[in-house]
Amino acid sequence: MIKRLALLLLALQLSAVTKAELMIEITQGMDNPAPIAIVPFAGTEGHRENIPDIVAADLQRSGFFRPIPKADMLSTPHYERDVFYRDWRILGAEFLVIGRLQAGVAAGTNPDQYVLEYALYDVLGQRNLFKKVAKGSTSELRDIAHEVSDAVYEAITGIRGAFSTKILYIEDLKRAGAGRYRLVTADADGARDKVLFSSSQPLLSPAWSSDLKQVAYVSFETTRPAIFRQNLLTGVREQLTNFQGLNGAPAWSPDNKKLALVLSKDGNPEVYTLDLATRQLTRVTRHFAIDTEPNWTADGKGLIFTSNRGGNPQIYQVGLETGRIERLTFEGDYNARPRVSPDGKSLVMVNRYKGVFHIAWQDIVSGDMRILTETWLDESPSIAPNGAMLLYATQHNNKGVLAAVSMDAGVKFRLPSKQGDVREPAWSPYVNK
């Protein structure tokens, strides 16, 4: 019975599977991306992390921008007095970014820090849009670059940037001959990957706490699936569940005080919440069907989950105070793995259409749905904290890879790896400094 339930749950949960360091392959951009010039910053030569190149790659990956090649630039200004708008209009640039990096001593601050002064200009309007300063150590030069990308992106689009965020994913090295599963964190562009935990047994369902201090996930190291949480600062791991049967699908509440999870200890998979301070377990659903894959509503007052109580997997919402359950999806014979947008107004899910699994978006109030992806076996969507893009797992060239798509489906890119497969991505909340 337990084995059958595990297979049923895995059919709803498991996703496609890459090995870090991940690479970026842009497969589709906006029809008319804005030409932008990222001038080589003064003082960045010779550093391991090339800040202007990282900024250009970030902005190009967003799909909204087309960086102008450095070889085409007529000048390389580092100060506003050296900016001649005519040079950039000739190249068709709409925006211009300049900057200069100084070691801390030269900038009159901590000798172990670097100080980057940078500015954004509207070429067509011939005006400065902002001047900013970013600081960091040698190991934080890449963070500085992402900070610049976030500032430029927000100033032009009005949407907060998410280049400084992180991702989690599961790396499967079986086909690479290593026979290991690894829990990996990396920058949103796949760089600076770091293994948080490695096991010879499967790992599933990684999830971030909203303060980015902890992660939760499922490990089979104890011969049955069990939920663990791990402190990202200390590396200390703690097993949270050890019930008979299934222990899976952890999801942090917005205040990080509780986890939603799925347990089959009472017979069939049901959704529960676990108070992390008191360890009080509260059962949320009661049905003979499979209830799984919980995700918190934005206000923390309800859960959205997958259930086959109507015959096929569909998405439902339950109020934690009232216990009232409402079905949310009706298009297609399979909708699963729901994830709520940061503003709480929409959700993304795995939708099956004509026998093929795609990622779909749906407005929660109106029920309007649109298909976002066209690849095969798309699974495990995770939304960026600005709500502009989502990350998911798919298959490419017979390998499990991560891919991303904008919410309007206009921008798409893949993050394949050098070896192995990856699955179950989780996009982090914002990194607050």
C-alpha cells in the first residue's frame, strides 16, 4: 500500500532533471528589445568577475534589452562630462550605463571593500536617470553586478529586478556515473553553485524560507521519505518528520513559523501544517483521495493544493480558519503543482493538454488560463519574487534541464548543465541586505 501511494504521489510531484555550473541559453526574447550600452567600467579590468559583462548578460536574459557589443562603441566614458549622446544615438542605443570601480582605500572607505559608482542615462531624452553607489568585497563583485542590473531593470521597466536572487535545485548524477543526489544553491543565473547536501538516496521538494536562512526538503536517507530543514548559515540539519508512509512536499508559511506538508500516516495522503516552535501538527484536509503539493496563499490564511478528489488531479484552495475548500482549475484533465504569485492574484501549474505536460498561468479570480511553455514534460514551476518570470524543469536533448519563461511567454531561456540532470527548481524570495 505504501509503495503504491508513493508512486502515486511521485507521479504528481517529481519533475525533470542538470549539473552546475548551469549555463544560459536564450531561446526566445522580446520582439523589439531596447538597445542598451553597458560601457566597460573603469577599474574592473583583471578582476575574476567582470561586472559590465555580468550586467549585460543579466539584462539580455530578461529579454527586454539588447546590449550593444563593446567593439561597436565609439567611446568609453566613465564620467558624465565624457558622455556625448550623439555617439550613442548613432549606434541606436536608447540607454547608457557607465561606471568606475575603486578599491576601498582610494574611495576613502574600508580597504577590504570596493566601491562602484555607476549611472544610467536616457540617450533619446539626453538625461541622467540615476547615479548610484554599490559596495562590496572582492568575493562580492558578482553581487555588485547583480545590484547594478536590478537598479537598471527597475528604473527602465518599473518592475523590481530579481537578478540578485538565488535558486535551489536537485542535481541527479546517476547518469554521470556518480550515483549521487545533491541539493544545490546558485545565483539566479546559475553561477556560484554550492552543494548544500549530498546523498546516495533521492532528494525531493526543496523549499526556501522567506528570510533565506533555511531550506526544507525531503530525503530518503532514513529508508522512508522524511522532511528535513537545514540552516544555511551553520549547515545544521534537523529531521522534522518520521511518520509511517509518506512525508513530503514541505512549504514554508510566509512568516516562517509553520510548514505545510503531506503525510499519509492516517491512511492516504493528506495536507497538514506543522508549527515549528511547538511541533503541533494540524490536519487540514480529510478526504479519501490524494491531497498533496500544498502552497501557501500570499496572506498566509489559506493553502492551495493538488487533489484527485474529482477524479483527475486538479487544484483546490482551502481556508485555514474556515476549512472551506474551493476548486480553482477546470481547463484540462490534469492540473497540478500549483505555485501562487507574489501578489496572490494568480498561480502557475503543470497543465496537461492533448497528452503533453505544459506550464500554465491562471488568474485566480477570473479563472482565465494561458499556456506558457511548448516543450515536452514541463514540470515543477517556481515563480520569481517579482512575478515577472518562472523557472521550471523540462527535457532537452534527452537530459533534464531547467528553463525559464516570462509570464507573457515572450521571453524564454534554458539553463543546461555540463553533466548530470537537474529537477525541482525553487526560486528564492528577495535577498534583503
